[in-house]
Amino acid sequence: MAAKYFNPYTDFGFKKLFGEEGSKDLLIDFLNQLLPFCHQIAELTFKNTENLSDTKSERKAIFDIYCESKTGEKFIVEMQKAKMEFFKDRALFYSMFPIREQAQKGEWDFKLLPIYFIAVLDFEYDEKDKYRKFMRDVYLKDQDGDIFYEKLHFKFLQMPLFNKKEYELENRFEKWIYFLKNLESFDHIPAILNEPIFQKGFEIAEISHLTSVQYEQYQKSLIQYWDVKNVTDTAFKDGKVEGKIEEKEAIARVMLLDNESLDKIMRYTQLSIIQIEALKNLKD
């Protein structure tokens, strides 16, 4: 059975849920589960991120967000769906942009706004069991472990390390993580997520609600996502998709749209010629 909801780890899905004006309330609710009481977001503004990334596709998954708290404090959140390769270096690199852009011409006292760098990781980087942590809060500390600078915060969420079931969820933050991790596999809204903010998330993520243009964009984003997985983990083996049938069909549809040969589609997806021809007929 085809997936009902899109994959939120794709650039398209991530931006649709968190990077558009119409979904600001979802982003605020999600971020407020991660931020301290003093920096609960009341208002936020997206900044153009064209200069923050080195590739066109990466721009879609990086959000530079200017925030104002309920008490009037201003701060910046840099949020991204991080890629595996050199992700710590990327985190440091991208966090420098909102620092540098605060520089003022003329006389300036160098006072900076607080910055939170939040990365959603759909992979594990902790290789040794004893060091594995679903969420890491990282600060600049001295040799005694005391915080030296408290205006730069890094929060890394290793999504594969979150394994709680629906009945084990204890708070709203865990509900968000459960929603994001399992969204693509849901065929209905679980009772524990039957709340207005999540209902809106499911509404946005329902594939049948996408326009034909959006659907094509999503399919291309999906194949890009699996291409990255092919490089970074074992989701692909020997150049072949090792996923659900709907994922294989989604990739086959994109390849058909790009007029790839049937032999190449068979090689990449492991679908039979009959299955691919059926998809081709649906396309036509």
C-alpha cells in the first residue's frame, strides 16, 4: 500500500512542515519544546538562506530564524536537517553565519544575540553504545566543565535512537519526535497525536493533498534522499533500493518522468518489468 504521508526527512517534506509561512505555528510549537523557558518563541521571521549553503538542494533544509520571546528578548535559531558527512563541521560552519551577520558598521560593542543551532539527524553518529544519546546539548565549556559562553547552543537529535512506543510517550516533545520519526508509516492519526497542532501537521503531510507540481517535487526530493542514503548508510546495497515497495515505486515514477531506460529502473529499484510497465501505463 502506498504511503499516505510524505517522508519528513526529505528536503521537500522538511521544508513543507517547518519552513513555510503557513506552517510557522508548527515550527514554533516544535522549537518551544527544545528551548529554555526564557526563550519561548512568541514571534519568528524567516531570513533568506541563499548565502548559507554550498548547494542548491541544501538550501531547502536550512532555516535561519529570527525569534522574539514572550518577554521581548531576541535570539536566533539555525535549524537544519543535517547530512551525515562532516555534520559537526557543517554545524560549526553554518552557525558562524548568524554570528557574522550581526556585525555592525562603525562603532559597535560586539554584543551578540543568543544562537541555537538545532539539527535533526536521521542517522546515528555515536558508534559506541556507552556514548549513545538521542539528544545532545552542546555548549562551549572550560577545562572544568563550566560553561564559558552561554550564547551559542548546539542541539543534535539522533532520530534513530528514539525508540519509544505510543504508550510510552511522556510529554509534548516526545510526541513531536514520535510524529516526525513515524510520519511516513502512519495510515491514520494515532490517538495520542489527535491534537490540533498535530492534526495540522498530518493535513500538510498528506500526499493526496499535494498539487501535481508539488507531488513531482516531492518524488524528486525522495529520490535525492535515497541517493544520499545510498552513500551514507546501508539503505542501498550494490546500487539497489532496499526499501518498502512504495519507496521503490516512487523512485521508479521519478525515473520514468526523467525518461530513464527500463533496464536502469529495474537495476535501481529491483522492480519487475511488469511492475514498471504498470507504473508507466498509470503515468501515461
